[in-house]
Amino acid sequence: MCLLGGSQARVLQPTRRTAPSADRSSSSFTRPNCPLRWFTARRSLISHAPAQPSPSGAAPMDRHPEHHDHDHAPTSASSGGDHAVVTTRRFQSADELIDPSLVHEARVYENGKPPVVGDGSAVERRDFMKVLGATFAAATTTAACGRLPVTHALPYVDKPEDVIVGRGVMYATACRGCASGCGILVKSREGRPIKIEGNPGHAWSQGAVCAIGQAQVVDLYDGDRLRQPLIDGKAATWKDFDAQVATALHAYEGEGKGLALVTGTVTGPATQELIRLFLRRFPSSRHLVYDGSFGAGAIAAAHGLSHAKTAVPRYDFGQAELVLSFGADFLGTWIAPVPFAKQWAPGRKISADKTTMSKLIAVESRMSLTGSNADDRVRILPSEQRGLVLALASKVAAAKGLAVQVPAATASGQGAALLDSWTKDLVAAAGKCLVVADSNDVAVQAAVNVINEALGNYGTTLDLNAPFLGLQASAAAEIEFVEALSQGDITGVVVCGVNPAYDSKLAAKWEQGLKKAKVSVAIAGRHHETAAACKLVAAANHALESWGDHEVVAGLASLQQPLINPLFDTRQTEDLLLAWSNVRDRDGKPQTMLAFLRDQWHGKAAPRAQDSADFDHFWDQTLNDGVVTLQVVGDAAPAEAAPVAPAAPAPVAAPAPPPGGPMIAQAPQPADEAAAVDRAENRVEKAVEAAAEASPVAAAADVSPAALPAEASAVALPAPATPATAVVALPPVIPAKFDAIGTAKALSSPALSIGQAGKFEVVLFPKVGLGSGDTANNPMLQELPDPMSKATWGNYACISPKAAQELGVMSSDVVVVQSGAVQVELPVVLSPGMHDGVIGLPVGYGRAKSVGRLSDGVGQNVMPFGALAEIAKADVKATGKQDPVAFSQTHHSYEHRDSVRETSLEHWQKEPKSGNEPLDSALHDTNAQDARTTRSLWSRHQYPGYKWGMAIDLNACTGCGACIVACNIENNVPVVGKHEVLVRREMHWLRIDRYFSERKSYAHGEYDWDATKPDLLDLADNPEVVHMPMLCQHCDNAPCETVCPVLATLHTSEGLNAQAYNRCIGTRYCANNCPYKVRRFNWFNYPTREMVDKFDMDLVTLALNPDIVKRSRGVMEKCSFCVQRIQEAKSNALRDSDRQSGEKRQPSNVDELTKAQAEGKHLQPKYVKDGEVKPACQQTCPSDAISFGDLNLMDSKVRKQYEDPRNYSALVEVGTQPAVSYMTKVRNADRGGAHPKEAAVAAHPKEAAVAAHPKEAAGAAHGQPLAEPKAEAAPPAGH
């Protein structure tokens, strides 16, 4: 969690004193270190001093209005938005509610446990600790005194014209981290990709990237990827591999039967044509689409029956004022979470100009990321979902008069009593609402379709005419395929890019069938479970080494281009399929993917695009932008203008290549991305020649690194000349129509099978950062804390606190989960919000040793539970053993201090400052004659140029963690491993604190609960959640700066709290004195301990950002506001000859600038525009929760947010004056009854008065009356 440390961390900041909290009647609140750590009213003593005018006489912006009494209107203790005591209880973990002593040691060493003799740390030396005390040694001898290696920068012999050494170039391509199909920009430095950003010109993802997408660049440099083809598990040459594949596939040509091709859903026009060519080459073969166990096949199947269109709709959460989700984690892992978060977030943001917000209701079994952001949440069993959705469909259809026969269903569980309320709310929001579900039950999805159809949502919040084209796999087709494979009807299998022998619920049958098959070929990037079961394994390129195309959303097509030559002896998947399909170019030579891609786009994509008459220009522009809008067409394919068929007897001679050589596409540069490179066309002058190795089966093009210019970072292969433009007839789109008969058939589909034995229903789910396990060998994602559990490095059994209490277990206690012959031992994580009858098991762990060194031995494989039943049941028993879970949050404590603030929409609409009470109002009423401010030993900083600041909207932050991975990659933050996380030595500069709080209706004046364990566990039944990003606050009055003995941490003229690494001697005083606990200490030269032998350091260093120095042992580090990006933006502004200076800025700062220039001081003559600097966290954020910019710029977005009544600073009572501010969390939920503060006053007027006015209350206790509220004080002049 965040914030002020325990007994080991005492703030030395001299600007404010904090009074002890008032005694409470319960003994839990009278102990000095209250283990429950509830937030109470802020009762800090305020120092009084006259307000000081600015030197110039102008009134600068007050970035910390909470320090001034006149900035907040006094209100009565009985009115909405008043400042009476707030009694919302928040807690860090359920373990804390049961036994607070379990987290005590973690808080003692919240900055990391010092190494000692016997713990196996790298600092251990014989007898070393006998001479020096462990603490002294850790504080002094871990300083950065190591000698850095000498490196040499070699200049170009002949520097290319378009290359500026030290400046990155951005290239547009498509992300292949999941099925979402987001558009990305990849930053390349001197030929190596180092950072992935979102492409703001992509209409689907709109410039955002998730954690998995960010970490793709780490996967690229993974030394555990396949480096050459394998035959029977042994390394082989491509020549031998090609010969064996040719012989194996030859038997299936012509009339040969029994061959199958298995791929994921293919959406690109060229790639779809490639599949058709493969099937044409082997006419009796079949094609299975496989998307894993968490696809959307049931949604597509249901729409095939209800609307005669087998497709997944394109959902638009931005148009929905009310969203009702039945288990669909659309903000976390369901279908396309990044685009969905982009759509959903604007509806959650409120301001003076927008006073309404959307509402989210989540009905689920476990606390998902979407459920944690819901306004209302209901816990149900998985087996209760079908009856609940069918009953709701019946009520909504009857209310709206939709003629469809919904089968009778019995609703049970907590949701049954809410059906009428949901029906009323949905009908009221007809046409502006959306109902979604994650179920694999076709009847459930058909019932969802009935609800959306009855409410008129099709065409507004979901679209079937321009649908989502990914995740089309059918579970029924997979079952039939596996059965045919087991029976020997399928004798040859080619598996491309999927891993069903691990991530399928039928994994065991897949493995057995592949081993039994006569021919089994896998095209894979690593030696995963499916590859291990196949006889022939082709080593495939990484996505950043490959060409491709994708049309994940109908009418929006993307080109995927390589950023680097293959690092290993690998080939592109599509090149292999082209070779096996015997596709030839006009010279009769083996076709390459680039040439094939151009041909197919000329015949299939260009006719659907505007301004595509000049295909060369269309192609270059699409490569540059990464995406193009196409006309949506019907199911029938357009006529082929440039067909590519299998090898003809007389190949046509190929015309000359187009002039100018191959295109090296540069990313688009919209206005807010001008800090990157210009959008000018970037072409490589020398053509690249592809060499195909002669073999019985034509090899894929193998590009020699020597053939590329050293500066080129996008690989292009020579393409044939542009074919003549052809007129193509495009089939029209047939609008989807509701079919009541087909819907009735879908509604009568059989229910999901339910296990018969076991107390708990098993819920298998993918984690936000790891998915189904494809990225299990990625250290950045393994060390990314799960948004809800905050656990890293492994999976666990999620159990509700009450269920755990019955079992007698706590977090990290090992339990055995058993259902029939399937059993697994996992540590427990107590999970607030989990249904008491459910056990949640994260998938993606327990990978085979051959997958990689990092994933080996991490977690257990739980997918076998999925094969038992679609809703499996299991028993859980304690083993008496422990397996410590590496949590990353609970060792930070907040010591009763307020950090998050929240209110309801109803109260915010009445009072914009609701939930954001000023600090001094917790003490007494305001007075006009004494303006309160913070007393300090130093004069206030002046910022004549830039003053950088950040605002984070808690209403928008979903807690997904993309910002954490983006920060780590941008700033070369090391991965430390599970052991280091266990001893609190993780290095993340940014964390997301997750706060649980009671979800309570304040009815009948209820105010307090007895502090007993049963009551406290009730808090964890279904709590509310707030996600709060916490990073260095860049305080104007920073406590860390005052205690550093060598001035390694200092304040810059632009308001940044900077860290001089080469000056730091590692005392860690700054970390001890930081109230936000955001500074990180390098205990070792990472990697260390168990991580030492799990990297190929020569490859890992290729992923490092050269703009950021790699820190060594003994150095403190922290967030820098991505100062390298700030400097780059300023440099770009200086180079821009047309840039105007002196925009609308702070008057006093303009005066300071004029004065400095008159004295000959050169201070920022040209200003960076608002939005030109985006830290890595802001740039990747899917929900646009972060704003960053110059607070001196009057019209900047961040300044406007600073002036919003919802804006507040964390731990304002400490007096640090942070540059990072937050926006109060507002919930669109009807809590019923009185406002919590009104209820507090009504139930306990005396106690509320004591908390709000301790001095006056003390007088009342001696017979003196309480002071009456004073009238509102007029603000002093100039404010």
C-alpha cells in the first residue's frame, strides 16, 4: 500500500506537526499502532502564518490550495458535503483483518530487508559481518563504489543522411500480444527496437497499449526462444527440416486425406488468402481455428442463431450509460480490454461541463478488475449465472414486448432479488445500455442477445454489421477435432502459433493425439508443450521480425512490419506456409511474404479504400500510418484483381521492381506526438536481396544482416511491380436481423456440465499481466503485481476470507485442491469479494521446463480442472505447509493518514468538493482573519520557466498495470525475482495501491461496528476498491532532499525532484524519510540470486534504453517524470524554427523570464506545447487517467485539473507540497439512507463533534457549549 512508514520511518520534515488520533471506545483504536489502520478524520495541527505575496506582486497559481483556509468554504456538519468525521473503513488485505501481526515484520522493513549472514545474498563474505554490524554494512558498504566497464562509441564510416545518432525512430506496426489487434509504434535506436508505444492514429486502440503489449520487446530478446528447427526434439538444419517436411506433406497432396491445419483466428486479407492456398494445395485437408480456452466462440455461435451472423459484435462501451456485466472482465482480459477501456473511461470522467457519468454493475464470482471498478457488484456462483441471465431476459423481453420464447428459469443467489431493479434500470436506459457475459454457454449468450435486442442496443452500443473479427474459434469444433485426432481420422497436423497441448481444457487429449499422429509439425517461437509433442518443429520469427496484416475490426486493417532482422536462425510463419503451399512469384521463384502481402493488398484491400488509385502511394501511406480504413464488405470475397495461385507450368515473367527501393515506414506523427521524429518519408537507398536456400521445399526468405544498411530498423524485402489497377465488385453488407426462431433454438441449448463432487466451484481465470501463459517466460510480466491480489511470481488459490477461516488457513498456507484424479497444491491468497463457495485458480503457470528458464518451476498448471467439467467442483484441504507468496504492497503502511478520497455522484452533483474536505476543516471552522499556510524553514521555490506537474483521475484509473511495465521498460528498471520481492526489495518506480473499503448502506443512522473478527470479515465479503497509482510526488517541500548528506537528491528549477546517481552513497536516509515510500534502493547489481542464470545478458542489454543510465549497487532510484522525454521535447522545440514563445503563462513567471533575459540569462526562449511531453505511464494508459504538463501554462490540461474542486494531494497533512495530485473517486451508486456524514452526526453527534472540533469539544465536555458554525469567509484579495 502506500504511504507513511511505521516505527522504522519517521518523517523529519519540519513543516508540520501531526497530532495523535483521538481515542475510540473500542480497544482496537486505542493502541499506539492500530492494527486495523482505518482512515480517520485528518486531525493534524495547522501552523499559522500570514500569506506571502509573490515577489512580482502578481498572484501565482496556488498548487496546494488545501493549505489555505480561504480556498475552501466552511459548511455545516449536517449538510451534504460537510466536513464531519468520515468513517469509511479501508484495509490492505484480509489477513490484516484476521491477524494484524502477520504484516508487522513486512512494515518494519518496508524499504527492504538488509542482507545478513546466512541468507545467501550476494554480499555475503566470510567473517565480514563479524566486523561490521549488518545494518551499518548495508547502509555504507553498498554504496555505488564499483568500477563501471569501459565502453566505446564507434562512429559511422559513412553516416546515412536520415540517421541522427542518439535519436530514436518510430515505426508503425500491429501488436500480437493477444487477439485485440491494437496498433503500436515501436521506437528503434540504431537498428534495435527498445520501446513500444500506442499508435494514436489507430481508431481501435487509440494510442494505448496493455502490459502484455508493452512487454513484447522483452520477449523479442528472450534467449530461450527457439534458435533453429528441431527434429524429434534435437537441433537440426533448415535443409534437413525442409526435406523431412516435404516428404511428410507429399502424401497429402491430391486425394490424400487426414491432414489438418490448426491456427488462431486469422483476420488479415493476405493471411486469409494464404490459408486458402494451403487448403487448395492439400484439397482434402481441414482447418481448425483455435483461440484457447477463453475465447468468444459462444458469443459468435449465439449470434449465428439469433441474428444469422456468426460473429462477435463490436462493442462500444463509450455509448453505454449503463453496463451490466455477467462475469465479463472487459477491463482486464475479456476480448479486447485496451479498446474497451478507451471507450469506457470518458463516460466515467466528470467535470463542471459534464456532470453525469456512466454506471457499471458487475455480477461475478471472483473480484475481477472490472468488478473492482464497478459501482455496484453482486457475488454469484458460476452455476447460478444461467438461471439469472435467462430470468432477466424473460423480464426485459416482456417489458419491451419482444416476441421471443425464453425458457422458464429459476434465479437463485444474491442476484435473484435484484432482477426487477435491473430490469427497471435497463428499460430506462434502452438504446444507451449494454449487457455482456463471459459464459461459454450458448443459451446464456443468446439470452444476452435477447436483452440487447429488446432494448434496442444493436446499432448503438454493439454492432454486428461491422463486427469484431477475432476470437472466432468454436469449442464444439475443437471437441470434434480432438476426437477425430484420437481415433486416427486425422493423421497429419500442422500447428501454427498456438499451444493447445497446454492452454486447452483438452490439453491431455491434444498431447496424446499429436504424439500418435503420423505427421506432426509445429511452427512455434519457443519449445512449448505443443512443440514438444510434435516430431518436427519450425523455429518461427517473433512478431517484431515479421510481415503480416490484420483486420481485427471490420473496416479497419493494419499492416505488420518487421523492426529488426531475425536474431536467430528462424523463419516467418507465413513464409513457411507459402513454401509448403508451393506458391511462386512471376519468375517461378518461391514467394516471400512481403511480395505476397503487396499482391493481396492490391487485389483485396486497395479496392475497399479511398484514394487508392495510386497503389504505391496507398501502400507507402498505410505502412507509414500502420492502419487504414476500408469499406466494410459482405461475407462474399471481392473478385481477385491480382490472384496468386500455386506454381503454374509456365510462370509469368516478373516486371521490374517499383522505383525507389523498398519502403521503410515511419510512424505517424500527430500533433500530440511531435516530440518524436518527423513524419517525413524514410526510404533505404539500397535494395535488400533475399536469399532462399535450395531444398525440396522452397525455404522462406532469409535476410542477411549484411544486406541491410546499419541504420535500418525496419526490414523490407523487394516487391514485384504494382499490378494494373482492376475494377473489383464489392459485395454489400447484409444487415443482421433478429430471428426469433433461431433465438429460441439457441436458448434451448444444453447447460454447461457441472461437477458432482466437491464443496467449491472452480473458476479458472487468466491474470491481467500473463494471460493464458504465452508470456510466462517474460520477467517483466512475472514481476508485475496482479491488480487484485498484488502477488507476483506464481499462481495461488483464491479463497474468500470466511471460507479460509473455516479451513483454518491464511495467505501463503498451502492447500491441496482436489477433484477426482486431478489435484494440485497451491498457496492460499485471501481474496476479498470472492464468493464463499468459489475457489479461483489463475492459469498460465506450471510451464514445461523447455519453455524457458524464467517460467520453469513457477506455479502449477491448473488447466486439467477444466477437463473435468465446464463448471468443475473441488474440495480444499490444508496441508500444514507454507509457500510464501511474493506480495508487493502490504509492507507499506499509511499510519491512519488519508490517501484516497471518494464520494457518490449524487453528493458530488450537490457539492463539487464532496469527499474532498480541506485539511483544516477537520479541526475547526474557518476564519477570515487568519489565512493558514504551511510554515517552512525555506522560502518557496520559484519556477520562471517550466513547472512540471501530474494529475491522476481515480475515476478513470482501472488498475490494469500497463503503466508499471511501460515505466520499467522506459527507465531500465531491473527485475529482481521472487526472493527479492519477498524481502521487500522490488524496484518498481511506480506501483498501484489497491484499497479495499466497506460497501455499506447507511440506513437508520448506523455509524459504527464493534471491532470483532466476524464483523471485520464482513467487510471483506464484497468490498469497494480504489486503485491509486503511486510514484515519486516530486514535492516542492521534499523530505528526502533535507536529509541526504551528499545532495544526491535535489530540486531542479523546473520542479523535479532529481536523483544524481553518481553522487549517491547509499545511506537510504531519503527512503526512510519519504512519506510515500516510492524510492528504491539497489541492494545488488541485478540480476542476482535465482535470476543470475536466467538471462542471456548480451541479448538483454539490447532492450535497454540508452537514454537512461543503468544503476549499480548501492544507488537509490525513483521516478524522474521521464526527464529524458522532457529534455527531448525541449530540444525539439528549440530546433523548431516556427515555434512561438511566450504562450499564455503565469504572469509572475513571464516577468521573471523577462528579467532573466535582460540580465543575459538564456531561459527557455521557446516553450514546449501542452501534450508534447508524455511520460511512459501516461502514454500507455488505456483509460487516460494520467495528465502531465506544465503548470505554468494557463490552458494546460493538467493545470485545469489542478483547479478542479475534486483535486487533492496525498498526505497533505505532512506538508510536502507534491507535484502529483489526484482527483476524488466518484461512484455512481445509490447507497440508500442518509449521507455517511449525516448518518454519523445523527447517530453519534457528540463523537462526531469531538472528531471534527477537538478543541471546542473539550470545552463542551466541561459544560461549555459547542461553537456554532460560522458564516462563509470571503477569500482575500488576489485569490
